[in-house]
Amino acid sequence: MEEQDARVPALEPFRVEQAPPVIYYVPDFISKEEEEYLLRQPHEDGPLYYPTVSTISLGSHTVLDFYEPRRPEDDDPTEQPRPPPRPTTSLLLEPRSLLVLRGPAYTRLLHGIAAARVDALDAASSPPNAAACPSARPGACLVRGTRVSLTIRRVPRVLRAGLLLGK
């Protein structure tokens, strides 16, 4: 079994230091022409992925929030409605970028994208990968468009052909 916290030497220049281990962010991983081509293709995500997941963002930026999993003791039965969880960290994902999640960032943390039309950036809440993002200037208001997420996953074993064919 592959060591989940193992570093990938070729990706080390793209490691996000102030984020949970191990996250790599590669700006402009594909060209604008490749992005346009991929946006014209349909795709489906598979149900199995381990121990690394890679995502290419197409079409628009987004902000990906990471959360610690809720524990039973975190829930107060007298608190109704339950307050939304607060992200432990958030990353700006620009168009044409590659995001690689490994180790605890993949196996332990939850993630999601909050509904928003605009992402307002300020120096106090700058994402940990801001230095790698040309659009992450303090005071910037980034308008979201339609984003397509091209997700690449490793499937550790092949399912029986009958399951794949719906038989």
C-alpha cells in the first residue's frame, strides 16, 4: 500500500505550506485551448478513489473549503437550527489549475464549495495558496462563472464486468 503522506518530488515546488498535509496546487496546468476542448466533452466521476485525487478546474474559479469531520460531541441538541460548519482552510482554485490531495487532506478532511456569485478577497482572509494565484490580489472581487471539475482518480481494483455493465 502506498504511503499516504509520501511526497511527490516533482510536485514539491507546488506544495501549499499553510494548508493541511498534503496539498499541491499547480496554476495554469493546462492551456486555454486545452480548457476549451475539455469544456466541450461530457464526463462522469467514478465512485472509487484512493489514495490521491487530482482535479483540474475549467471555465471559472471557485473557492474550495475544507472542514474537520463533525464528532458526536460537537452537536448540541438544544441548538436549533444547527450552525453551519466553519472551514479550517479554503483554497482559491483558478481556471486551468490542478489540485492534488493526498494523505489527511484527502482521507480525513471534508470539502465543499459554498454557494456564491462573487468571492471578495482581503488580506485578512487570503487563501494559503494565494501566492500561486495571479487573481488573488487583496481587494479583488472575483465573479464566479460556470466551473467544470475534471477529476482524476485511481481505482485500486477492477469491479466485476457485470457490475459495470449493469447486469
